[in-house]
Amino acid sequence: MASLKLCTVSEFYEPRKPSFLVSHDRWSNRCSISSFNGCVQITGTHNFKPFSRVKSIRVSRLATELADLSESNQDDTTVRSSEDDSVGESLIEQTPIYYREVRKSGRNIWKRFRGAKKANERETTLKSSSRRNEQEEKDPSFVYNGDSLFSADNELDVVLSDLRTDMSLDHCNSILKQLESSSDSKTLSFFGWMRSNGKLKQNVIAYNLALRVLGRKEDWVASETLIQEMTTNSACELNFRVFNTLIYACYKRGLTGLGTKWFRLMLGYGVRPNIATFGMLMSLYKKSGNLEEAEFAFIQMRSFKLQCESAYSAMITIYTRLGLYDKAEQVIEFMKEDKVLPNLENWLVRLNAFSQQGKLQEAEQVLICMQKAGISPNIIAYNTLITGYGKLSNMDAAHALFLNLQNVGLEPDETTYRSMIEGWGRADNYKEAGWYYNELKRSGFEPNSSNLYTMINLQARHKDEEGAVRTLEDMGRMGCQYPSILGNLLQAYERAGRVDKVPLVLKGSFYEHVLVDQTSCSILVMAYVKHCLVDDAIKILWDKQWKDHIFESNLYHLLICYCKELGHHENAVKVYTQMPKSDVNPNLHITCTMIDVYGVMGQFTKAKDLYQKLKSSGVALDMIAYSIVVRMYVKAGSLEDACSVLDIMEKQDIVPDTFLFRDMLRIYQQLAMLEKLADVYYKILRSGLTWDQEMYNCVINCCARALPVDELSRLFDEMLQRGFSPNTITFNVMLDVYGKAKLFGKARKVFWIARKRGLDDVISYNTIVASYGQNKDLKNMRSTVRKMKFNGFSVSLEAYNCMLDAYGKEGQIESFRSVLQRMKGSSCASDHYTYNIMINIYGEQGWIEEVAGVLTELNEYGLGPDLCSYNTLIKAYGIAGMVEEAVAVVKEMREKGVEPDRITYVNLIAALRKNDNFLEAVKWSLWMKQMGISCLKS
């Protein structure tokens, strides 16, 4: 039994090629003739008298036959695009010449070619050369070349071994064609022999066969070199067939970039593309979504006055997918302008373009036009309209279309039912959605994931837990993963605000799966904890069937952290108390998280107990653990305990991170531990940490008294140079530092920068006023107060106090009284500091009556003297020679519960010495030593 397969187009279009005729009478009873993808296949037992010995016959693959067709002398081709965009399966429509040849035989082969089934088309697509060679070895076949029938194995080798330089060009091309259908390597080798023997001059056919092989091998560099050789060495005239061969290879493999390259090169050589070119390119661009190249190719197609229906469809589809509906409609208008007769695909993409943007009236007009154009009713068109109405929640119109299907001779398919389910779901009509869902299943179709999700959401909103159970069963039966099903269920009930009903739905085998699957269990307990169903979550954790201690510990830690982030601290405590724990080896991460939780809740005793358990267990704490403990002690106000924890950490050579370094700086600043502050600062420098804006602000604010002025100034300048913005506190700190260092020029510069950035405040002015006052620069002090008022700030109590202190100490009593008068006339109420300044100034002047008046005013306002007031009063009595009154002040302090400090005794002893009461002064000095107070300085 042998098989003979003849290409319908004359092989390579050789004019002197003898015709191969088969008698109809001879074959009528012994063979079957069938049309398959543009080829006539004749099967049967037969005898030939070939020009050479024959063993078997085998025809090249469909891709080869299509390429053969592309080599015909045709001027016009048409791309047929199937539903799956497989334009390559039927690339080229035959020319009138080809039709005449076929009609002579009495058979319309092209018509039958177009109607071939997809399955058969796939069987004839391009295959690799290695697979073809294997098949040749297993099933030797014969290939007809127009002159003789050569065997694909032995006979062809005999011919190749007897090559002569005087062989005709047609004979060489015939051999090359047979080789191309059997062996890529032999094809290229024989092509090289033809080049060496001058057989390639103006031989476009040979080059096209070689390019076909290189395209299969994806050797694009060699392909480009071969095209250059065609024009430079072989004087070949390039045409669209040459480039279509390569573009087709890219199309079959989905190589959009390379397909574009060959198209650009084609235009660069001045070659006019044909319809097949644009059909393949636009299909590539549609699949890849390459809008830019699609638009370029589409413009080129129109400029060449070519009309490729699939190209118009592809362009409309690309614009529709990208939401560029105006441009999609513009392409539809182009079709009308170009007088392109739409095919079914064109109508459908038009319909989809209008439906996607909600223009359903226009979409229905397209449907009417389809019917007028003689297009039979199409279920895809009706489904598109139903989907469009469903997206607009216009289910009355969608329902009317559904009912009209039978009137036009159509039956609903699975897409119809699915679209109706989605539409009723958007309309929140559970009853109608449920009916179509049941009809979908009754018709033998399966719901898709979107239908299932829609149904479970409707059932959650409409409180149909039994229906939800059935939907879960459908999901499981369709092979959906349990974690995915559970996630959809929880999401639906979360949206409905009914997560507390989930336990009623999760039962039976589904609940059993949750207990044995770690992922599902984790998803469920996290959802329960999120919605404060802690008892249900703990029950699942106790009932679980899986055993993985590490995973379980991590899950408990995650639950506790989740409660903490949500602010559900009581739930975090409940989870912690219910979880299995080990007193011997406590979990470091869980314990530290609970220390933090207890700290936030203000339960510092429990937090400290957990820390002590960690210490006694011998578990090594890491940097994060120490950070949590330190912050807990800071919240508790136990700064000394925080310092002790930091000391332990330093002994273990643990390097803090940025956040812990900042905490350390703040703690040491509050405790005025200047040496520690300096140590931490230089550790930060040595650690190599990257400084950010927050670090600069923190270091400058905390270390202002611990670092030299030059170092602070360097830091501040570096901060500005790196583009970081100091905050208001940092500006004020630098103003204070420069003011106390009498660097008024730098202070003014800092103040100018702060004002320019809008970061100056009342404290900024107070700081400058105090600096000028302390340095007795009364002129600039008054000027700053005027600027303060001019810039919209009210003169503050602190500024008044600074002026009172400065004028009083300079003896400018009139200015002192003037400021005091303005202060009383303003809204500023005097504080202890104000009265203490007045007592001090009046006391320095020896004005005891004025001092008594200040004390009276203090008592009238209910303030009463404070420690500083008493100390100042003792000093004033000493200056006035009123020693007994000074001693009485000390007694009054003790009676009123004000504990004297070192300054109190220093002022008292100074008053006694000033008034020659040396014996009493010595007694007080000895008493101070007995009390452990430092030695006095006279």
C-alpha cells in the first residue's frame, strides 16, 4: 500500500514541467480522493513507470505547501482569520490562474481547503526537522518532483552523490525542494553546493527554500545575511514572498519583536507587502497587545490600499482591550471608508467594541446590520449583547434577548447562562441568578469560577447558608483548591458583614479538610481573629489534625501580632493564655510581642515578669528583644531600669539598629547622662549606619549639651548639605547652642533659615531674646522683641521674663518697671519665675518692702513661694542684713514641706557671713557635711 499526495499548485511553477496525469477509470475502484488543506491526497495500490526507481511517496508538511503557494505568481492574496486567530493555517487565497487550473480538473479544491477542520489543520502544521527525520526512517515515502520520483532515503542519496555542474537550474531547485521537505541540514548543504556552482543567480525560489529552513531553525542572523546576499551577489529581486516566509516563522512561534524586524526590513528594501503580511503581523500584535507596532502596521496597510479583514478586526480588538473605544470606533469608520465588506469576525468585534463601553443601542444596530448583510444569527453576538446589558445591570433587556434566542433558531450555550448569572448577580437578584445557575447545570454545562464567586456572594448577602454549602460542594466537585474556596467564602461573608455565620457553612468534609490542611487552617483562624471570633479560632487550633510545632508557633505569633496591629490587645492576651507554652524554653518572639502588648496596655508588672522569665530561662535575647524591653521600661517611667537593660546589651556586643540608637539617646538625655550621650554618638559614627533626617534631628536635639559646639555645628551643616530638613526643635536647639556660645552671627543665620522655611515659632524668638539678655546685649534684645511683634507673634511670658532679668541685673530699673507695666497690661500672667526675678532684683537693691509686696501678691494669686522663691528671699534678707528673717525662712520651708537644697544653705551661710555671724555660719556648714551635702563655696 502506498500513499501519493500531490500539491494542487504546479510545483515551483516550472513551465517545462511534464504533467502528472492519473486516469479516473484506473483509480475509480481502487482509491479514495479527499481534499485536505489545499492538497489532493490519493490513497490506493497502484503501479507507475517512473523516471527513476520508486519505493514510496511522501509529501511535505502543510507549512511547506503554504510556502509553495506563496511562491506562485499571484498578485493578490487574502488572509482568512479563524476564531483562534490561526491565520497561518490558511494564509493565502489562490489567484485566478490557480482557479482556472483547478476548474480544469472539475474540483473546487480551495473551497474545500477553507472548510477543513481545525484538528486536521493542526495535524499539518509545521514540525521540527528532527521529528520529520525520525518519521522518514520509520515510514519511507516518495516525493514527486516533476521530473521523477525520488525516494526520501536511498534514491535521493544516489542522486546527491552524482551531482553535475551542468544540471539545469530547474532540476537543482527540484532537488532542493525535496531536501527541504526531508532534511534541513542536507537542504543547507545542497544550497551551499548551488552557491559554489553558480546556481543562485536570480534564483529567488532557491533562496526562499533556504529561508524557510533557517526560519524553522530560528537562525535569524543567517536569514538576514542571506537576504543581503540575494541583492548584492545574486542579483535577485526581493518580493513579499521572501519576507513572508520569515514573518510566517515568527508568527507560528509568537515572536512579535522579530516579526516586526522583518516587516521593517521589508519596508526598508522597498518591498510592497501583501495582505498575508498584514494578517500575520496584526495577529501577532493582537496576541501580544503591542499597540504601537499595530498602529504602524495598520497605517502602512491602508497606505498600500490593501484590505485585510483580519487586520481591521485585530486593530478593533486591541483598542477595545485597552479601553480606547473612540479609536476602536474610528477603525470601524475606516472600514466603511475603505469599502471593506465585513466578515463575521469583523461584525463580532464591532459588536464587542460597542458593548464593552456600554453603547448597547449601537451594538444592537450592528446586530441588525449583520442580519441585513445576510449573516446568520450567531450565538456569540447574542452573548456579547447579554454580557453588555448585564454589566449595566439592565437585566430586562438581557432577559428579552435570552427569550428571543429560540425565535432566531439559536440555543443558549454555557456562555449565555454564565452571562445571565453574572448580570443577575450584579443586580443583586438572588432568585433569578439561582434559576440560571441551576439551568446551567441541568443543561450539562459547568459554572466558571466567576459564577461560583457570584453565587457565594449572593448567598452570603441573602442569608442562604444551605445554598452556600451546595455551592461549596460544586466548587469541590469542579476541582477547586480548598484554600481558594475558603478564601472566596470568607471574602464573601466579610463583605456581607456576617463572618460569624461562617462556622454554620463550614461543616462535614470541608471542615475536616480545614483541620488537616495547614494553609486552610491558617486562613480561617486569621479571619476569625480579625473579626474577634477568638474562641472559634482557638477551638480550631485545639481540634487541628496536623502536627508541625514550628508552623504552629509561627501561627500563634502571627495571630498575636495581628491582634496587636488591630488594637485588640485583650484578644492577643486571650490567644497567648490559651496557646501551649513551655516554661523551660519560652518562645522568644512570642514573649517579646506579649511584653510589648502588656506595655501598651499599661500592665507593666506582667511585662516585667515575662522579661524575668526570659532572663531566667537562659534564652539569648537579640537586638529586637532588647529594644522591646527598653521601650517597655521607658513607657513605665523606669528610665534607670532601661539603662540597666542597655548595659546588659552592651556587654553582649549587640550592635543596636537606628531605632534603638535613638531610644538610647532620648533616655540618656532625660537622665542628663552626658558621658553616655557622647559615647552613643561616637558609636553611631563607628557603626557605619546611614544617617537619615530623623537621626540628625535626634542627635542634635539630645546631644546639644554633650558635644562640643564645633561638632554640633558640623553636624548641622552636614544635615543641610545632604538636603535634610531640620525640624523646629532642631533649629531652636542650635539657636540656644550658638547663643550660649556667643556665636550670634551663626545664630542669626540659623534663625534666617528657620524663618525662610516657615519653621520659626515663639520659642525661637524667646531663645534669641534670652541669649541677648544673658550676654547683656540689650539693644539687640529690644530689636528682637520688636521683630517678634512685627512678624505676628505676641510677646510671650518667657520673653518678658528675659527682659525683666536683663534690665534688673543691669540696674536699669526704669526699663525694668516699664517692661513689668507692659507685661501686666498684656494677657500674660506672671509665673513663679517672674516673681522670683522681682524678688531677686528688689533684694539686690535692698528694697525689702517691695519684696514683701511680691510675696503678698504671690499668696493672693494662690501660687505661694516655691524653692527658688525661698532661696531668692534668703539672699535678699542677707543683703538687707535681716539674718533672723533669713533663718526663719528656712524654718518656714520645712514647715510647708519644701525641702531646702544646697543653694538654700549656700545663701543662708552667705547671709550669716555678710552680717558677721561667723559662728552660726560654721555651725550650718558642719551640719551640711553631716547631711552629706557637698562643701560650700564662699
